[in-house]
Amino acid sequence: MRVVLLSALCYCAAVFAQSSVVDSYVAKESPIAKAGLLANIGPSGAKSAGAKAGVVIASPSTTNPNYLYTWVRDSSLVFKAIIDLYARGEDSSLRGTIDNFVAAETTLQQVSNPSGSVSTGGLGEPKFNIDLTAFTGSWGRPQRDGPALRATAFIAYAQNLIANNNASWVTNHIWPALKLDLDYVQNNWNQTGFDLWEEVSSRSFFTTAAQHRALREGAALASKIGQTSVVSGYTIQADNALCFLQSYWNPTKGYITSNTGGGRSGIDANSALASIHTFDASAGCDAATFQPCSDKALSSLKVYVDSFRPIYAINNGIAANAAVATGRYPEDVYFNGNPWYLTTAAVAEQLYDALIVWKQQGSLTITATSLAFFKQFDSSIVAGTYASSTSQFTNLTTAIRNFADGFLAIHAKYTPLNGGLAEQFDKSSGTALSAVDLTWSYAAILTAFDARKGVVPPSWGAKGLTVPSVCQPNAGASVSVTFKVQATTQLGENIFLTGSLDVLQGWSPDNAIALSSANYPTWSVSVTLPANTNFEYKYIRKFNGAITWESDPNNSNTTPASGTYTINDSWR
Ligand code: NOJ
Ligand code: NOJ
């Protein structure tokens, strides 16, 4: 008995010590993170000289890596955090910066770039120069989370303006640009594209989740401001995206498989980031939208966190149920594969979000799916619903808060004394590395701190959604495209086509589309492609099991708005 009591006391003291470490970190780091974030926004940010007004630089780092560009994803996530803070009345001086952001992004949408023009897929371009011109180097493009995340940021601002009797500003200054992004999401959500880490071209959980959210809240905003013609189109595709979203869940392995391609385990911060960026406390622990406290999201979180225990030396010796440093995904080799500040913060944030909901609903439910997650904190716990009056509820929520604080304590431990947040910290030494002053790192720690304080972000309509029983493909406008290529071949050798679109088999040589040699030496095939879409492709030869690609660069073309279209090529 004495031993038990003593160990309980020690545990309690350790929890107390850790929570005060985190309290001090919050107090010290909050103003540093806010200042760090504002320093990276043009035109007057201290570290973003040359950035146009409202432009967020990813980081001031110009070499190894050069991040002095503006990414639509980073900028939108950063501004969503700024807009929420503004809307809570915490800093009215941010209004001008937010208006600059809206204006800068409205300009960017119209900049023709390697993904296309505003009407042919250009909205999927991931990054631009900080003077708002196109970045034309090779890159993983398109990335289809950008327009959705930007729409979510614009909608947050629009809702605040409407609540403050400024609906006409929304209609005149925000809606036109917002509608472009929402239309893009509506028409393209089910096309493949590069994931948030810019590496895998397939479908990606984070991207689908962001798209679903944008369409859902876009439809609600549109009806609020009388733009009724778009509402049913957005809602239909929101339902379709929600339906597709379910398919990422791997019931046998108990986690969300982040990408449909790429050949990795699929264990990825992608899923925790999706949960926190689509958190809606009014939806409770609904698994349809993978809410932070849903059984699926918690199970996934455990698998994700555990994957970093054996691979980072700085995690050695940490108890199997205690917080560790986490990275993008276990197979990562970027800078040798290290923990990231923003992913470690995201784990904490997901847990704090879960605690907000359990407290709000006065109970927590453990299912067979989430049992392993909860057993980390009480090995004798069984599936069931525990009311807040029970000791299980108190013990579990106390332990989970301590677990969440643990991730912030690690974040604090590896943050340099000056509070600057880079992109990564070394998996062996813990020293900060890669891009310094990463704007997204600052935004990520601020939102994690807010969640710890119990700040509830605005609802976006995730409550009570029904997943359609049959998933429909997106029936957007399409065009029949005939590809003709002149190619001389030897007997038994055949020509195939593959490219950047889903229907072009997403660059898969194995699944490439066979062409007919009926009009040899012209090989041809007709394929139905989405209208108004910029795409890249190559022909490949297959002979005796060997594959030969056309030489670089990729071919590119753009489908028209309607009708039929023929492309004449010769093998390169
Ligand atoms: C730069 C991308 O931003 C990063 O996510 C990626 O890991 C590296 N390129 C390597 O592909
Ligand atoms: C690399 C990250 O993988 C990507 O998500 C991010 O957009 C860029 N760096 C810029 O921060």
C-alpha cells in the first residue's frame, strides 16, 4: 500500500513538474512565436524583405534549403491561425495584414504558372516567388490541398465580417476569389496530386479532408450571402469527398493510410494534421470526419507516434507510453529524416482537442478500435463509456493531458534558447536544423498552445454528417482526347501512355494505357479527361518486360472546355 501511494505521489509530482515546465514554455514561447510569424509576412516583416504585402515566406532560409518562396499551404494555415486569433478579439491590429493576405492571394490566383492558368488548373500550383510571380522550376505539382486550405482561411474571415455586419465586403471583396478556389475543389477534388510533403503523387488523406471541409463550409457561407446557385454543387461533392475519405482507414492495421500511392506504410503526420485542421467540437468524437477524439484518429495517432520510438536516437530510453519526438513519416529521408517541430506540436494539439470534447460532453467512449490507445494509460481499461463522474474518466483524462504536455515538453527541450523555431531538430543530437524560422512551425505551436488553454475553434459544419452508402465519382465536365504518336517499333514492342492525371494512371508505368497500332506507325488511343485541365504525360515503350520512357521534359497540354480534342506527337 505504501509503495502504491508513494509511486502515485511520485507520478503526481512528475506530472506537476512537467506541467509547470510547459506552463513556462507557453509563457515564454507565445510572444516569440507570434513575432516570428509576423516577421515572415510582407511588406514590413523583419525577416521577409522583398515579400509583397500579405505574402507569407515559408522561411527566410535561402540555402540548404531555399525556402524563400511562398507556399499556398503554409500561407493559408498560417493565416487561418491569424484570422482565428483576430476573430477572438485578441489583436485587432491584425486586420490590415489579413486584408493584405486576401489581396495577395487574389492576385496569385490569376498568375499563370506551370500548373496552368486560373481556369486550367493553375490554382493547384503549390509555390510562388515572393514578389507574386510564378515559380517555373520543376516541382511536385499540382498540390490540391492549397485551394481548399485557402478557402477555409477566407471563409473564417468572411464569417467574422458577416458577424460584424460587413456582409457586403464579403460579397464584393472575398467571394469572387473564394468562389474560384471552391469551384476548383468541387471540380478537381478526386484528381490525384502531390501530397502535403510534395513527394507522392496520388490521393492523400490530408488533402481530401481539407477539400471536404472547404466544400462543406463553402456551401454554408454561399447560402448565407445569397450565392445560392453553387450550394447544391458544393454539397454534392462534399458528400462524395466525405465518402471517399472513409477509404483511407485501414481496419486491419488500425490506422489512416495517408496516401493511396507512394509505396510507404502510410503512417504519417498527415493524419494528425488532418484531424486538427478539421477539428469541430460540435461534431463530438465523430469518426466520419476523423475528429481528434474519434476512435480511428486516436488509434492512428498511437501507431504514428510509436513508429518514431525506435528510429530517433533522442527517443531512446523513453517509456513506451510517454511522449516522444515525431516527424513527417517513419520512412522520411529529407535531411536524413528527423523530428519536426510542427508535427510534434500537432500530436499535442490533437490530444488537447480530444480533451476539450470529452470535457464538453462529460464522458469518453472507448471502442475496440481505440482500446490500444487508452490501454497505454490504464492497462486494465475495457471498452465502454465512462462518465466524467467516474474515476476512469478522471484518471484517463489526467494521464492524457500529461501525455499531451509531454510532446510540448519535448518541443521545449529541443527549442533553442532564443525560442526560434526551425523546421526540424536532429534525431540524434536534438539540434535545430533545416529551414530556420519556419513560419508554419510558429503557427503550429501557437495553435497547440491555444488548444491546451481550451480554445475551441469555430465550427465548420462537421456535426451530424451522414456518409453516403455508395461513393459517386465526380461528374465534372470532360473532354474526349485522342493521343496520336508517331513511333517506329520492333515486332513485339508496344507503346503506352501515362501522365499526371488519375485517368492517365498517375505516372504509373505498370498501369499505363495501351495505344493501338491500327494506323502504324501512328499509335493512338482516346481517353476521357477532365475539361479545362492542364496535364503532363509521356509515352513509354514496353518490350520483353523492359520499359523505356520518352526523354525529358514531360509533354504538357491543356484540355478545352468541351468537345473532342486531338494531340499529335512524335516519339522523343
Ligand atoms: C522539398 C520539399 O518541400 C520537401 O517536402 C521534400 O521532402 C524535399 N523537397 C525532397 O523531395
Ligand atoms: C517542405 C514541406 O514538406 C512542405 O509541406 C512545405 O510546404 C514546404 N517545406 C515549405 O515550408
